[in-house]
Amino acid sequence: MSELGPVYPGRASLGKGHTSLDAVRRPSVGVRPDANCLAVGTVAVMRRAFLLAAAAFVVAGLAGVQMRFGMQYGLPGGWRLEHVRFAHTHLMYFGWATPALFALICSLVAERTGRPPSRLARAATGLALASAAASFVPFLLDGYGFTQVGALRLPLSMIASSGALVAWGSWAVAYAAATWDLRRDLALVAIDAAVLALLIASAGAWGLAAAAFAPVAPGMLMDRLVPFYLGVFSNGWFALAVVGLLAGALAPRVDERLGRVAVVLLLAGTLVAAFADLLAIWPAWIAVAARLAAAYGAVVLGLQVALAAGRARWFGALSLGAMLTAKGLVEGALALERVARWSERAALPVWLAHGYLLGLVTLALAWLALRRWRPDAGGWFWGVAATVAVLLVGIAPLTQAWPFARGVWVLPLAAWASLAPVVGIAALAWVVAGGRRS
Ligand code: HEM
């Protein structure tokens, strides 16, 4: 059996008399004997959504490459680095990772219920993609500021991205409606927690949208709201959704009880730490304890994934479990003020952010997409992983933690190395698109 197959666990995996569907559906709900076939036949639309998300990665990645070259040669057309960074971050978060997670979760749910993704789920995924695409140019030109449109000055980037807020809320409703009658195994518990984080993060984003229309320049509020909602988004929504999808793929090999406790710790720790930073009114130790709890949750979940994947000899998933464990350990260390200060001085945050967002979130999406849509082409995962490694090695000399980080070669190396994952994800999309027409 390949590392990525079989995509849909058969009866054998749960022992005599039980199918994978029996394990997740309450007996009262009508069971369709052909549920797996139905799911295979109806998630094609979600594969298209994944491919569009991959296209968003390519555009956002090129904006990142442009930033890297811009650091050496300057940016074209009077663009400001800060605005390009906003455009890059938004498209990566809301055009790539979020719709790709929507597509993979919808496919997992369809596989378990035997029902196709609802019209609402499909519309919400489409709206999320459209809104991310529409806000890219306004962010590039004016960041969170106002754009001149004829005689009017409008916060165009905020208007365009407010569609995403509607999309996330609608998608959460569609997810709840599709899964309310399913048994909550670790995969669904983690995805439930992820969706809660998504909704809480979007409350922060609503606040940001409202602040953009406020008569007084809300600089300080904006400065705190942006890290709040991006933090809950990446450490809550991304991390827990990835855990849920990996647990779904690895079921029933993961330890359910321990996993549930770790999910609660990860969610609660992330939320408490984010609110403590946002409100800045609590004693500092609460945020430290919350960060440590979230880190502990991530380590436990990472080890669980790695052990379960190791037992199945799925080395791609094992490496993702190891990455999650490493993220937990790093977050735990960064919870200590001294370490956090050293990391800032050594210019590590951007490197660490990409180690997580590319090395775990993006690679997990690649592994899960191959497993679902091209189980025969699992080896491509290592190709994509190699391109991510090239970027991370290439930008390492920009940090002070690298002993040989001197010389004229540092910026060109970082710029050229940054192209690698763009090529990697474009190739992944090509492979996924060429798969079995399901
Ligand atoms: C081809 C892949 C990528 C390239 C070339 C790239 C490049 C960059 C560059 C040049 C910056 C600005 C760094 C600075 O200001 O010093 C940046 C920042 C950022 N990128 Fe990426 N990036 C990539 C992938 C991603 C992905 C996949 C995500 C998220 C899913 C992401 C999220 C971010 C975030 C959140 C920041 C702001 C970090 C901060 O200011 O602390 N990037 N990226």
C-alpha cells in the first residue's frame, strides 16, 4: 500500500462488522451503502477549489519573491514594502490556506456522510476565493488605507476583504449543518475547535473593518487587532484544522482521549494568549501560562500524529507530526520573555513564521491533497517539501542566528531561493489537476 493510499478506508480498517462510516455516523441517521462512491463522485468541485487556492499561492508567492528582490533593487511603481507584505499575507491566509482547508474539510465530511458538499459550503468557498482575489490589488497599492476611486476615497481593501467574513461565517454554518449528526472523533473535535477559532478570529477582523470606517484614526486599535486575528487564525484555525485533517487520515490509529485534551489545551491557550495581548490588561504570567499550554497541546498532538504515521509507515505524515512537535517546542520556548527578546534581536520571527506556514501548514495541505486526489503520485510530496527546504535554507542567512550571514550573496540567494515553493506548488497543482477525474 502506498503512503497515500487507500484514500477512503475500507471495511477492513475497523475490524469485522464495522465500516469507517459506521464509526463516525450515529445509527439513527440513514446510512447509504454507496456513501464512499458518492463522496468520490461529488468532491470534484472541491478539487477545483483547491486548484484555485493553489493559484492564489502562486500569485502571493510571487509577491513575496518581489519583496525579496525589492529589498535589493527597490520596488517597482512606487509600491511600499509594507503594502506588498499586507497583500502577500492576506492572499496566503485567505486565498490559499483557508479555501484549501475548506476544500479538504468538505471532502472529508462528504466522505463520511456520503452527502455532497452543500450549495452553501460551495458558495462560501467560492466567495472566500473571490474576496481574497479582489482584495489583493487594493492591499498592494494602499494596504489597509484608502484608495482613490474617481472623486471618492474608499477603504477598498477592507470592503473587498469583508466578503471573506461573510464567507467564513456561511462556511461555518454549512459545516455545522453537515456534521451535527456525526460522532465526534478526534478529527471532528479538532476541526470543531478550528472552526471556533476561525469565528473568533473573524470577530477581530469585523472589528478591523469597523475601525477602518471610524472617523478618528484608530492606529493603536488596528495595531493590536491585526496581530490578534492573524494570530488566532494561524495558531488556532490553521493548526487545529491541519490536526483534524491529519487525524482523519490517520484514524483509527491516533489516541482519541489524549488527543482531545491536547486540542482543548491548544485552543484555550491560543485564545487566552491572544486576548491577553489584545486587551493588555492581564498580569503577564497569564499570557505566558496560556502560551505554554498551547505549546504543550501542539507537542502532544505532533507526537500523536508522528507515532500514528510511523506505525502506518507514512513518512510524509510522520514528518508533518515532527514539524508540529517542533512548532510546539519553539512556541514553548518563545513564551519565555528572554527567549522571545533574543529571537527578535536575531531577526528570527519571519523565518520561524515561514517555517510553520510553509513547513507545516502548506506541506500538510500538499500531503492531504495528494492523498485525496492523487494517491498514486504521493512521491510529489517530497518534491514540494524540497522546494520549501530551499526557501528556508535560502532565507536563513537573513537572520543573525546564522554564523556565515555576511556578504553580497545574502539578498540574491534569499530572492532566488524564494522562487522555489512557487514552482513547487504550481507543480503540485499540475499533478492534482491531472489526477483521476472524480
Ligand atoms: C513562496 C513562498 C513565500 C515567499 C517567497 C514569502 C515571502 C515573504 C516575504 C519576503 C515577507 C516579508 C518579510 C519581511 O518583511 O522581512 C513575508 C512575510 C510574511 N509572509 Fe510570506 N512568503 C511565502 C509564503 C508564505 C505563506 C505560505 C504564508 C502563509 C500561509 C506566508 C505568510 C507571511 C506572513 C504572515 C508574513 C509577515 C511576517 C511578519 O511580518 O512577521 N508567507 N513573506
